[in-house]
Amino acid sequence: MVGAVEFQDVTYRLHSRSLVSRLNFTIQQGETLVLLGRSGCGKTTTLRLINRLLTPTVGAVLVEGVSTREWNPIHLRRRTGYVIQEIGLFPHFTVARNIGVVPALEKWPPPKIQARVFDLMTLVGLEPGRFADRYPHQLSGGQRQRVGVARALAADPPLLLMDEPFGALDPITRVQIQREFRDLQQRLGKTVVFVTHDIQEAFRLGSRIGLMQAGELVVLATPIEFARSTHPEARAFLSVREEDGL
């Protein structure tokens, strides 16, 4: 069975420095793979290799069995929802227009776009009658993040890439949205690649956890297996989790 995403001996260099090295792993359809690691370890670089924001120096990244070099990058990115910490909403667009950007680019009929937008707003907990005509500056951080998730889902992409999307939220809102996202993923069955440096978030959301260190994937395991890992970097993250009483 072809995986949703496959890394085949991937190295990416920038100015002769390797940001990631010798990545070999497969992400299965419908799973949530959390890429965990310290700042600068290569998590975001790995994520950007999937939707061809970056191209491997060596090796190949396959999406749906096709090398990213062979994909039309625009088509690839429209089949890939992308959520980042800064959210990236258009400040001069209403909530409804922000969510409907990709369907509009795909030339969906306006009634279909409106129906999809309203369905997604309801799905992420934003009442369309209250929020559709608001602008991003009129929303709380948690509400803006929900809009970001809804926008990523708008064209029904099979793959979601999420780069520390909840990192800027206060702890209470962050845990609430993590729970909501986990429930949403269980209902939708999307393939998700989720970047974080937070071990708690990795355990809450991941079906598997990929631990990165100095540009290499050093552990790839289910949360239960990860908790038993003897790798020094895994033990360092697990010690933080234990100190927090989780």
C-alpha cells in the first residue's frame, strides 16, 4: 500500500550546511505523525519538503506515490492544508472569505463555497451567524486559530501540515483546542503532520511521534513505544513530561 507521504533518503542542504540528513520514513494515510524536537532540529524544514516549499538536495519526497519534483507545486499545495502558528489570515478579508480562499481559487460556485464555509465554521465551533462577517482583528487568538484550521480544510485536502499551530495560545485555550482538534481528526480521518517542541502536545495528538535531533530522525514510535525509549534525547523530553506530572 502506498503511504500518504514517503521520505526516501532525503537530505536538504542550504549553503553547504545540511538542515536535514538521511530521512527515511513513511506516513500512512489517516495517521497523525508529530515531529517533535528542539528549535533548529529540522522539523519545519521536513514539513516544507512535503508541500514543495523546499526541494530535497538528495533523495525524494513522495506524496501519494509521486515525487514532489513531479507535482505541479500549485496543485500540490491546494491538496495540502497548511496551518502555522501565525495563522496567516488576510486581515482585510472577513472570516468567511478567509476560509473560502482556496475553493474560490478552484472556481467553486459561490453557493457551494458558502455552504462549505458555513459547514466548516460549525465544525470548528464558530457560529456562522455570529462570526462569518467579522474580521480577524475582531477575534480572539483561539478563534483565529479555529479559522486557520477551517481554511486549511476548506477544499477537503487529504493531507494537513501543521507547524506549531497552537504555540501562541495561552495554556488553557491551547489544551482546549488540542482536544477539539483530536476529536476533529478522529471524525475526518485526514493524514496530519504536526510540528511541535512540546512533549505534552505530542502525546495528546500523535498516533506516532518522530523525534528529530540535529536534522536526523532519531526515534519514530507510537506514544507507548516512545515512553519506553532509551534514546538520550527521548529521555530528555520524557523527563520534562514527568516533571510536569503527565
